[in-house]
Amino acid sequence: MNEDHEDAAKPLENVQASTAPRSFSPAETLTCAACLRANAPTRTSCLYCGSALPVSTASENSQRPTLKPLEKWERGYNTILAPHQAGHVNEESLMEIAGLLRLDASDLKRILEINEALPLCRAATFDEASLIERRLGALGLRALTVSDEDLREQVLTPKRIRAAELTPATLVLHPTGGGEVRSLSWSDVVLLLTGRLMVHKVASAERQGRWMGGSQPELASASETYADEAVLDIYSADDGWRIAANHFDFSCVGQQKSLMATENFRTLASILRARASLATYDDSFTRVRQALACVWKPDQNVEVRGLKRERPGKYSTETLTTSDNEAQFTRYALLRYYFLSQGRADINT
């Protein structure tokens, strides 16, 4: 098995987190200023109306983040781990941190062992993210908050290009769909980042003998497909572009062009690295992908294709489940670009 697909992290042994609910006295509860209802002192927002709860000296150390899953369209706040932290966390603190972040201890350990700037969680509000950052600091783990706005997701999301021209002085990019051609001097390129886009699809059909009649459905058919494509992102100071190996004209590599897209992709990446000699080259995504997925999970989409009548009294429903990591890779690329543009040498590796 390719090491990129191995589950390298091993679960902690002989350690169990307590899941027993805790009760609080009326004096310990927090009253919401908006709806006047009592909340547990561990909450940062009201359970009933969602308003921010007041922070007292007594509740500051007991509050825990809600960390509700965000919709695709929602803007969030990412808690990013500073590297070189794994050796500073003992197993007791590891379990406490895992509980705080709503992570499995094995997933948290995997992130720490990578020893790079990776997301630990994604919060809905700045206050919640700040609480997480403070609590982690008290437990000996250094982190910082980076919002989706800081990453400029809507501005810098890379545009796909279909072809390029390589001259001694410039890189000319031709966007997919006939957009505006962009010309960059080689010194304008600040980041080259490679990765892989992976799409996993599972299609299944369930057959039921009597529609609405109560008989148990049976699996009629199932199929599974997997697509894996190499990509290279190119960033200047104010924009980003993406080359996808299976959708790019490699004529720009000239006589070095071969019949294999994978070979052409490697050749192009080598040429770009040589000519954009001032740019940072980053190929870390493949190595950190498993740890990254603990927090920034690939997008999942389930499509039910409706009821199909096969013959009298026999019906089936088809379902297509798709997992796609493109948004995950884009967010990681923007994170690396953010650290580079901020000059965070202490965090960017």
C-alpha cells in the first residue's frame, strides 16, 4: 500500500476520556442577556437563542467551544497549530486537548506528529476561536487563529488554466473557458504548490418488491470509481492559477513533451521551478493529507436519483455518494500562501 494511503497514526492505549455528563448548581450557570435562560458555564453561546454568553472569571476556565459543523457557504475561523509542538504535550494533556477540540486522540496525535502548521479545528465565531487559542496555550500548545477572510478564499481561489506559454522573461497563462490571458514575469511568481485532487464515487441501487408494502429492500447493484489527478497551483502577489494534469495542453514544454500526462506534469513543474527561482516550491500536501482530513474533511455529496420502475411490482432507487477533496486542497494552498505572504517563518515550514 502506498504510504500516502496508510493510517500511520496508532491509537493511544490504556487511556479513556470520561463521557459522563456533569451537572451544575444554579449559582454556576450563566444567564443569557437576550433570552434570560440559564446555560451551563461550559458554553460560549446560548443553547436556546445562540447569543454570546457573558464571560466571568469563574466561567473562563470552564467554557468549552461548541464547534458545530459549518455549512459550505459559512465563513469560519481556523485554529492553526504552530509546528514543533508534539514533544511538549504529555498524554494527559493530549486527552484534554482532544476533548476540547472534539477530536479523537489518535487524530490529534497524527496532527502533532506531522509537526507542521495544520488546522486543529474550525469555529463559527471569533470569540469561540479565541477561547480555543487561550485554552490551548494554557495546556502548552501554541496556535493562532486564521479566518477564512484572512485566507481570502473568495478572492484568491485559483483559476484553472488550459495552456501556458513559457518565454525567457514571462509566463503567459490561458484560463479555461476563454478568460483574460495573464502574463507574469518570473519574479512575480511567489509560490508553486503541488498536490492531488481525488474524487471517490459509490453508486448503488436498492430494489424493493412492493413499493410502500413493507418488504425489506435488497441491494441490486453497486459500483465504485476513483479518480486521482495531479495539480499545481501558481500564486503571484495578488492572484492564483491551477494546472490540472488531465486537462492541460503541455505543448509549452516543447520537445520534452511525451505521451504520458504524468511525465509532462513533472517536466512542467521542473521547468517552472527553474525559471521562477525566487518562488517557494511546496509539495507537502500529499504528506499531510491524512492529518489535514481530520479537521478539513473532503466534501461529501449524496444524490438520490429517484424511484425507477423495473417491472410490475418491482422498483429500485439509485444513490450516488461522491467524496471530493478539491475544496480541502484549495484551503490548504491558501493557508500556505497566507503564511508566506505574512512572512511567518516561525510557522511556515
